[in-house]
Amino acid sequence: MQASRRSFLILSAGMVSSLALSRAAIADAPKLTEDDPAAQKLGYRLDAAKVDRAKFPSWAAGQTCSNCSLFQGGASDPYGGCALFGPKQVAARGWCTSWTNS
């Protein structure tokens, strides 16, 4: 019984450390810019409030990266990962044409 408890504690500590390290790695990841070729292809904007509605008619009020199902950040994170942009972080208040209801 003692060995099982010890194994559990070691495993739990390792998982917590891994999570903390992965959050730190995400925080250090480069930020996506609007002039990045992938960003331009998908109409990415750092601020959804500045989306050109004539150029991007699919945009709707309230759509931001933070409420897109592809966003991989926390609810209060200013930046987070995105399934579309690899290691680059997107602005939580940003937007692109691939916005998907979460």
C-alpha cells in the first residue's frame, strides 16, 4: 500500500510539473502577426473590432479568437495557441476567417 501511494504522489508531481512547463513554453512562443503569410491567407486580425466587414463578410460581432473552438488558451489569457497556426500564439481578442463556434 505504501509503494502505491508513493508511486501516485510521484506521478502526480510529474504531471503538475509537466503542465507548468508546457504553460511556460506556450507563454514564450512567438506571437502571430498580421503580416505573417499564414495570417494573411486567413484574414487574421489582432483585434476583431478592426475587421473590415466589407472584406470579411463572415465576421460577426462577438467573434474573437478567445471564443473560437480552435483557441488553445485559457479564458483570461491575452494570447493562446491555435490549431491553425502551429507554434505561434494568436491574440485572444483577434479573429480570422476560420473562426468556429465553440
